[in-house]
Amino acid sequence: MSKKLINQNDIVKTELNNSLDIEYIFSNKPINRFKTKPVLENKSSLLSKVKQKIMDIENCELKKNANKLVFSDGDCQSKIMIVGEGPGQKEDELGKPFVGDAGGLLNKMLEAINIKRENVYITNVVNYRPPNNRKPEPSEINRYSEFLKEHISIIDPKILILMGSTAMEALFGTKIKISKERGVWKDVIINNKTYLVMVTFHPAYLLRQADQKKYSWADLKEIKKKIDELKLKI
Ligand code: URA
């Protein structure tokens, strides 16, 4: 082989090597393969649509007996969303969630961790008062959970607080017990998005069972810790 030819071969090799010399960056982070929906509509128009769907509901015992639709209260831009069970008498009169005795306690619970009620977003699993304040039936919880999931997707909270077994059942089913599940962080996936959830006792239950308030206080402290950890502005 002539010297000239060797040199040419070397040049080709070097060029080939250079062209293959790509720096790959390896990362252990999972790739998000879910397409995110472009934000085409603002929150309030999306919220009005879910509200309309609830207003249009047919053959519903709850709606038939209720005075008002109780949709939500608070700041729809909040990073914290609270879900209760369903409206009571006062809520049914005023069309606002958590305005009776349980609401009074909820306000105090939030104040205890330096949160003002108006800075969170509050809703319920069912949006019409169950007759005689009965617990919503599993079929009702199931039916309304579709609206609730849509509602959660729109609000897109960083922390979702489920108060009481009805709220827990709406997202996790009936096979679990609140006494075992409260106080620990959980994940729930709604429309391909994972939400951080804390299940805790319902304020109405705490009004009946004052001895359980110590657990509720422990849960509130956990919530406060997470807010600080995530540096959420509430
Ligand atoms: N209990 C609830 O679960 N929601 C309310 O709005 C009021 C009382």
C-alpha cells in the first residue's frame, strides 16, 4: 500500500470516528410520554362546563330533593384543593360548601396551619344535599365521582385533601378504611396526571368524636410540612 493511500485511509477513519463521536447524556429520569393538552380554555370556562353537566343530571334522588346546587368555594388558582362529602342544610340553603358547623371547624383547622379558607379551593363529592343528610349511596358516589375527577383535573392542585370516607371512596373505592389510610401521602392518577393526596377525617366526624382530633392535628401538620417542602405559596 502506498504511503499516500494509508494517509487517505487514516483521514477517512478519523472523519468517521469524529462523526460517531456523539456525546450521549444518560438520565434516570422517567420520560413523560403522555401528551399534555394545550391549555385552550381558561379554568373558569372549564369549571362552568362541569357545573352545567351537574345541573343537567337526570334521574338523581339528590338533585330532586335539594334546593341548590353546591359547586365550590375559594380560589380556583389555589395549589390546595379540599374535597368533602356533600352539602348539609346550611350549604343547601346558601349554595356554598362548608358554611355550617363542619365548615366552622374546617376554617379553624386551616387557620391552625396558617391557611386562610379563601386561599384554598373547596368542593364536595356530591353537589346536591342528600335527603336528611344521609351518606351518599355508592351508586351516587360513583356517578358524581366522574364530575369530581374532571373538577380536580381543571383545578390541577399540588395537594388534594380528601376529608372523610366518602371523598376517599370516590377516588380510591370502597375496599379501604379511612382509619388505616388517613395521615399518609398517596398518589392518585386522574386523566393521566398523578396527584398527591392526603386522606384525613371529616370535620363533621371530629365534631362527634372529639378524641379523634389528635389524629387530624397530626395530618394537618403533615400537610403544612409538605406545603413548606414544595414551597407552595398559599
Ligand atoms: N359537609 C361536607 O362534606 N360538605 C359540606 O359542604 C358541608 C358539610
